[in-house]
Amino acid sequence: MTLTTTDFEALKDEALRAFDSRVSLTDPNMCWEFDTEVSRLESQLVQFYAIAARMAKNEDDLSKIAEIWKTMTHICDSFATHLQGLLEKHPYCSASHDKVLDIRNKCERLRMLHA
């Protein structure tokens, strides 16, 4: 069985839906709850990255490898955009989307390397 970039997009959508659901249950006055959920979402992105790396390692076609990293770059962009909107609603919380942007930059470099 093969995981595709379309599967990655579906997993991203599900991760963001689950994140929104969990964040909606947090107390807006309890930053640690929000920060914990942001960390959980970042952890999911790290797992996506690890899966993408494994997929790329097992692929021989450079254009397909570039497509994997392009998809991951788009996923990172979606996560970052999503987090940015929520971070603006929680300005006093310490969570940031720096880790998401770091991973995004790695993915983009890998995409360019294989394009």
C-alpha cells in the first residue's frame, strides 16, 4: 500500500479539524491549554515530515520527490496560516508558529533541490 500526496492533504485537513475542536474546548484565559494544543499540532507536523522523508527516500523519480516536498510545503503553509489567525486571538499566550515555519523552510529547500 502506498501513501500519496493526496492522502497527506486529507491527513492535514483532519489534523486541523481535530485541532480546532480541541482548541474550542480550551478556556481562553488559560494560555497553557492553548499552548499545549499548539505543541500537539506541531508534533503532528513533525510526524508528517518524518513520513514525507521516508516516502522521498523510497522514491527514485526526482519529480515525484519534488512533489512530496511541495505538498509538505503547502501543508506547512496551511498550518502556519491557521495558527497565525489563532495566535492573534491569544496574544498573551507564549505559543508561536516558528517551528512550523522552520519545517516549512526545510521542505521548500528539499523541493528546490529535487526540482
